Amino acid sequence: MAIATAPMPVTERRPAWVAVVESAKHGDEAAFERLYVEFGSMVHGLLLARVDRASADDLTQEVFLRAWQRLANLHDPIAWPAWLATIARNAAVDQLRRAPQPGTLPPEAQLPATRSDDAGIRSEAEQLLQIIRELPHAHAEPLILRLVEGLSGPEIAQRTGLRPAYVRVNLHRGMKLLRARLHGRVNDNEGVGT
Amino acid sequence: MSEIPDEYLWTGEGPPSADVVALEAELGRLSWRPRALKLHADSAAADPAHAAARVVAIEAPRRSSRRSATWIAGVVAAAAVLMVAVWLRPPTAPSAAPDPVDPTSRPISPDLKDPFARQALDQQGGLTTPITDPPQQPPAAGREVSPDLEDPFAGSSSTPNQRVPPDRRNRERRVSPDLKDPFKSGDQPRDPPKSRPSHEPPQAKKQVSPDLKDPFANN
């Protein structure tokens, strides 16, 4: 995956959550719950780029449970965001590898909704989410984190452990692709209506 | 759609873009809502049904192990009782029936004849043990032993073997009446020619064909 190839370098200024990670490594459950609140949206956004919403909600809990169980394997607390993001991506891949169940089909396997059942079956938000999922992961992830989870660009970079410039480029390219898709979709609808 | 300022998309600050705000408002409904984090997934306190299932799962092996311990104790007790019963059993009286394994207890059929045992009894007037007093071998009836055969163990025997001289042996040899001596002049029987030296084994003697003539014989 292209995102994983651009990790954020270790900066001289240590973020505030590093001390929280240190406390959680020593078995502080309260500290880990603070990490859960702070990084839960990032994990949920990464999962939402790959699986449906119901699965993403359940997998978010599972990802943090795995992280809690394997926290002793994290040697450098500064790598916590990238480490957690890797666990989230692997959890989504594992979910897609399982036997297909209702609600856990990969986004690519889901049949595109026809124009007649748009309003009945899917909400507008889910349709938009599906359009974003069809973009490359490098573009879909920052777009979902920005538009769904409400994180700013620097927050996305900090919580995913990616370079800010890398996130910025992919965010703007993804937004450009999304505009094009939405514009074409509007044109299709207008063409059908006329 | 209008051109979205990069700064708002990146920082979320500044003059907002209409379409980005619309997308944020629409997709924001799918955002993550924190739930209570269960760090101990195996803790069953929150779910009574799950807790009951766990109790059953824990109790089941205990019950089976208790059952197996009872079973083993019963088997050991039964084995101990059996061993004591065998140990305390009174010795049984010898049965009247003969032991089928012991050959001496079998009645000997009158049809069976032991030639050696009877002969030994007849000669010695009593029972003999085969080791200290071996029964004498009866002479083989109707079996002619060739006088030419020599006993290779005769030298080590206690009784010296009386060897018959070759001259006498040839004299006693039966001669078929049909055979005629071609060199015989009259009816008077002649002594057989001198035999070969005695150092030659008797097996080396060959019958001379009547067609062969002895060039050195005197007519």
C-alpha cells in the first residue's frame, strides 16, 4: 500500500500522547482509554475505507483490543500511530478474507445500487461513501478521515503517522477525483432525466 | 461545483467551501461514535448469558475429571479385592483326573508295545533306566549285514571286531551254480585263486567278467 511507504519521521518535539502510550504500556487502562478516545476516529476511518459501516464499528473495538494485548511489542511509543494504523488495516483485510456474510462484503463486491432504489435502500451518505471507497486507498483514506471523521490535514498526518505533505497531496488529489465522480454522476442523472 | 480553496480542505479553517461543507454534513453522520471499550474480552460480567456459558465450559472439564477419578478409584479397588481373594484362596486338593500334560499318568494302551522296555525287562528282570542301563538293541530280524562292511568305530569299541580273513571270506562266498569257471579243467572244484594282498580293502574287489581272459593264466 502506498500510504505505508511514507512514514512520518521522528520529530524532535514529542507529541503529548507519547507519555500516555508509555503509561498504557505499563498497564494503565485509563491511559489506554484516553488513546482509544483520541485515536478511535482514525481507526474507524481507516476501517471505513475498506469495510461497511457496521463492520467498521465492531472492528474498531477489536483493533484496540488487539493493540492492548500486543502493546508490550511496541518498543518505541512514537511509532504508536503507525503501529495502530497497521493493526487496523490488517483487521480490515482479515475481515474481508473471512466467509462473506451479510454486511461484510467488500465494497468492491457490493452491487452498485440502481437509480430506482437509491432512496429506498441506501442513504445519500452511504452512496457518497461508496464512491469514495472506489478511489485508491491512498486517496480514500485521507478523504474519509477529513470528510467523515472531521479531522484536519495535520491531524490526519499526526494520527496516522504519515508525512503531512504526503497527506496533503493525497487529500487534494482525492478531492479532485471525488469532484469528477460526483460531477459525472450529476451529468448522468441529468441525462436520464432528459 | 465551485473550486474549493485548498486551505479549508487542509486545515478546516478559513472561508468554507459550499460543497465541502455539504459533504462534511452528509458524511459526518457516519462518523465514529465512541463506545465503552472492553479491554478484557474474556470478562463475562457484562453479559450474563456469556457468563453462564463460560461457567458451563469451565465446569464441564471439572465434572469429567471428577468422573474419571471416581472411575479409576473403582478400578483400583476392584483389582485389590481380586488380588486379595486370589491370595487367600485355599489350596485345592489334587484332582482324581490325570493331568493331561503328564505323560506318565496316562494309561498305556495294551496295543502299544515298547520293544525296548519289554526286552530290557525280560533280560534284566526289572526296570532299567535308559541312562545308566541302556537296553540292548535287538538284532534286526531279517536284516543281512554285509561282511564287507566295516564298522568305522570298531577300534574304539570295548569288544574287538573279529574280522574275517579275505581268503576265508572268498571261500564262503556263494557262487551261483550257473556260473562256470571257463578255466576249470574238470569237475573238481578248484581253490579260488589267491586273493590280493590283505592290505587292499575288500571293496576294491571286482567281479571279473567271464569274457575277459587272463593272459597270465595257465591253461
